[in-house]
Amino acid sequence: MTPHPCLKHATLSLVMSALLASSVGAADAPQTTPVAGIEARWLTPPPRPNTTFAPDRVPSRQAVLPVLEYVAASQIADMSRRPIQLSTGSNLSEISSNWVAATFYVGAARLARISDNPDTLRFLTATAEHYHYAFRGARAERLMLNADELAIGDLYQELYARRGQPGVLMPLQQRLDYMVPHLNRPQETEALIWWWSDALFMAPPVLARQSALTGDPKYLKAMDKEWRRTAARLWVEQDRLFLRDERFKDENHLGTDGKPIYWARGNGWVMGGLVRVLEAMPAEFEGRAFYVDIFKKMASRLIELQQADGLWRSDLNDPKGYPEAETSGSAFFVYALAWGINHGLLDRATYQPAVTQGWAALNRHILPNGLIGAAQKTGDRPVPTKPTDVGPYATGAYLLAGIEVMDLNEPVQSLPEAPRPRDSDDAILATTPQPIAPVTVVGDAEKARREAEMKATRALAYDPATLKRPAPIEKLTPPADQTPRAVARFAPDRFDDLLWENDRVAHRIYGPALEVREAPSGSGIDVWAKRVRYPYMDRQLKFPNYHTDRGEGLDYYDVGRGRGAGGLGIWYENKLWTSRNFTTYRIDKTGGDEAKFSVDYRPWPVDVVRKVWETRTFSLPLGSNFTRMTSTLRSDTQEPLIVGIGINKRKSDGGSGVVTKDAKAGILSFWEPDVGDHGHIGITIAVDPAMVAGFAEDAENYLILVRVTPGTPFVYYMGSAWDGGLDFKSREAWDAFVKTQTFSFKPVP
């Protein structure tokens, strides 16, 4: 997308006056006084795209993205035209650090991940800079625990995840460190910290994400304790919904029909908060099933309460009492339901019609000025809503919904979210507004003097960044026994993973417990980055975030629904048909010079023409980078099979990696791009050259194809290397090593 052109031939005040004259839908017209730091191009949204969507089908990404960019730019323009208030507690429309604006920042920050327009991220960065990455609420200890004040923390976390600048996260970490002991408190009082349902959108996702960013589980564990306390008081199991707060339990707070009030926005914000918590929560977190269960129960109730126009009413329990359209709750419902489909937690056939109907309805409420109308004003309960009522929080929810609607066109995504790759220096510079020179810098001589001063500052000042010191992360303590050995372990404590490693590599595959818990998991093979000679996977897994390098390595490889490093499937009609997780296992050797085990995969369909099932034996000797696999595929028909053995594709800011295909040698290799500043992983598949039928690709994998006879075992090898480890520092070194290897493809009984 082409960035919006700068306004070159009009003064800022004239531009603002023209924009204000055309603005429709805002109850209070913004002022025309220019605000220092507001960039002129933020004040003009792009032309209005087509905002009409069919309620009965999934729209294309190409149709949705321009609308999201238009709505986001319109909200930025509206906020930018208004003076920034010194005290931001009750601001409803301006740039602010309170929850009203922060909810917009959540949606806008996620749009900035996929948009080519740098203005959204530039606006968000300027906002974060203006508030010094800090928070309201310092006047009282109670206010320092207020979830509303923490909502903007998501913006700071997003900028940190993209840029890795430690100062961006410091104020947030200080505030969260103050909160954690209170969240962990013994239940000495009936009072709750998160006593109202909206709070579950504001604070818990920030705490969960802080654990993911820092590798410190204390934030997630503390969040879990208070979330459960809140749910115990506000969750109504038989109705599958949340009360706004405990006042709504008594008879003085019933609805017009005498039934309990279930506020749409309060429940929408619970759903939105659940989504964001689950994005950051490790799959093996002990209490994860609790959150998934509530999410699914709420989703099943919400599709029952959706109205004929595709939206939900302000009082979910009494749609006739508040018949007006309302978007600030509905947008969160569309967001959460679409997210549930995209991450395999909700059945597509059941929930997708509700999403597409809701999405079409939301777009009917985009006002002529580009803002989302029919948004209930701030409050704590249902009230009548006007078509022209707006709020930045409704826009933020709309953006989140639209991003998930776009993703309905994509494969199911795995959880938790993978770490984001860091922005390049050029991208950071392009999206970070720079302060203007002091007013005293006038004339060429003074400009030259100032430039020399700035160069001296950069050259002479001590700079910790040049030391490349990592963030303070608790390191693994080396074990007393550091003897190199090859080990295999079934891990029921890690949802039935099977782990194997030796002195050079570490891998795992996923078992039946994870298949039940995390729908996207499958039969791909995971690669762990390792830099020690002794076993380390078990100790690394004791941390909730084992994706953090604690000195001995980490798991940063994302298998998702792909083949990972050497998983297989049946290639038929230009599509790869794959099994789910293994069902049974047998460990034959562990703890010595070889790790050896076998697994079974239950039958899976190949289109409608046949079924296939597999037994596979894995063998990893000490001193080798290659796991030898013997696969026996059986089928309900005896026709030969074309088997695709795959390596996940990968893209990052570092490119798409390097693929090597050599049919004569039976080799498929992939040297991955740098992913999240962790370095590069190299993966090689070696097969019997006499069996090679060619190469192929699908959306997720590079594949080497082999001809296989059902019932006849065949052998192939999978090897891996990490340039942050001990043995290979470059692709060239790995490729040279692979060429020296001799592989035996004769099955061994």
C-alpha cells in the first residue's frame, strides 16, 4: 500500500478546518488549534473504500485490509485534531493514556503488523513517547493496581517486541512488579482487585504477555490467581456469561424484564481479554484448560444471542429492552469468535456464519467520517445508543475483528503466538518521530555546530547496546552429571510429548494429550536449539516459557501445522494428507550411546480414496546430528504411495532462507532465515536416491517426494544444526558436513 502523501501546499490550520467541515458523526467537534508533534498527513484519511460485505461468506484479505486502514486512519485523524489534555482520566476522544484510547491502540498496533502504511505505527510510537512509556495512577496505591491504567501497557509491549529497546519496557515492568505481590496475596479480604468484568481485558493480557516477553513466569502465575478470584464471583455457569460486577447480583440491578443484566460490552471485553491471554499463555501452562473452557462456553452462548441484524444488544439478556444496534460489544464478539476459529478452538461450520454476519453488520455502522458508530458511551451498564455515538475503544475492537476475519482465509494457527521478528533499524527510524531541533538552532553555522555536537554525543557516550548484553533472564543451573548421552523420554507432564536428544541436537514430537488441548498440533517434528553436550530439555521445560534462551538453548522453532523437520504425509492430487499426533509409543533405548523409540499413528484419510496408517522407529546415536527413521506405512489398498517428507517454510525480515534440492543425492536442505534474533537453524532430509519421485511445495512446506510400497519399511534421515550452538556457525559449514555423511537406507529389524 502506498503511504499517504504529505500535505505540501496548505497550512496545518487550513487543512484542519477543511477536515472539520467534512467530519460527520462525532458528537463534539474537535478544535482547530494545531497540536505540536501531530504530523500533517495523519489528518487526512485515505479515500473511503467499499465497506459493504456479504453476510454469508468470508471476504478476501484484499477487500478487508483497505477498510481497516481507512477506519484506523480516520480514528487517528479525529484524535490528532484534538488538543492533548494534561490530565487524561476521563478523556473520551483525545490521544490519551487511559483505557478509552488504549483499546484503540491494541487494535491499531496489530494492524500495523500487516499494513504497509507506516503512519499507524508512527502515530502509536509518538503517543508512547509522549507518555514516556509510563502510566497514570501514581497518586494512590489503589490506583496503581487499577486495571484501567494498565491497558496502555499492551502498546509498550508491542513496541518492545518489535524493537527490543529495554527502556520501552522498564516503566511497565516496575508497575507490574509492584502489582504481583498483591495479586499473589492470601485471601485476607473479600475485596477484589479486578472487581468488574471489563478489567479482564485491561490487565490480565498485559501480565500474561510480560511473562512471554521476559521469560519470567511470575506475571502469568499472579494473573492466574486474580483472574480465578474474579471469575468465582462474576461468572454465572448456567448462563455462560459474566456479570459486570457484584452489584448486578441483587434485585435492585435487574433488567427491565426482571432478569439479570448481562452487559454486552462487559462480556465482549472478557472474551477479548481471554483471547489475548491465550495468545501469550504457554500450551503446557497448568491452568490453561480453565480459560479455554470458559472461552468455549461463552462462545456457545453468544451465537445463541446474536440478533437478526448480525449484532448483539446492549443487554444480552433483554434485547427488546435495548433494541438499538450496539458495536462496542459486538465487535469484540466477532473478534473472539473469529479468533477461536483461526486457532482451532471453535468449529468453523458452527461459528463462521455468526462471524460473517457480524462483520457485515459492523461495517454498516461506519459513519461518513470513518469512525465506528452505534458505540455505547463509557459506563457500567446497558443504555440506549445512538447511531452517531462513537468511541476509540469501538474502533480498536473493530480492527481486531477485521484482522481475524481476514485470517479466516488462512490455515489454523498454533498457540501460543511465536515471538515476533525484530524490526530493522531502517524500519524503526521510519516509524519513530524525531524531536525537532531547538528554536535556537538558526543559520548554517549553528546547524553545523549542532550536528557536530550530536555526532560527539553518539561517539563519546558510553553505550550499553554495543556490549550486546542480553536482558536479565534466570539461567539454567548446569546439572551435577554433565556426561554426554542420548536420551528419549515420554513426557506426560508436557502433554505427552516425546523428547529425544544427544550431545548435538534435540527434538520432540507431540502426543495425544496435546492433540485434545491444542487443535493445530500434529505430526510435525520440532527442533530445539542446543549449545551443551549434556541433556537439557527436561530442565528447560520446567520454565513456563521455554522459548527463552537460558544459556543452554531454547525452543524457538514453530512447527504449527507444517511438517517441521522431517514429518511426512501422503502427496495426492497436489495436496499433502497428514496424520494427527502419535497415539502409542515404545522406548527401546535411552541414557547411553543411542536413543531409540517407536510410535504409531492412527489411520488418516487421503482424500476419499484410501486410508493410511504408520509405525515409525526413531534412532539417534551419540555424536550424530541425524535421526534415522524407519517408517512402515500401511493402507486399505495396495497401490503405491507417493510420500512427501517436509521441512517447514519460514520467512522473516531476514528473508526466506536458502533451499537446496539434490535428487541424485536424495537431499533436501533448508537454511532458515534469522528468526527473532535467535540465529539460524539448518535442516536436512536424506532419502534413498533410488526412491526419489521429485520435489514439491505447499503453503507450509518444502517437500521431497519418495515412492513407497504399503507394508514395506523405508528409511530416511533428518538432521539439524543451529548456528548459536557448538558445531556449525554458517550454512556453508553445515552443507559441507552433510556432504561428508554416509547414510544406510537398509531397514534393520
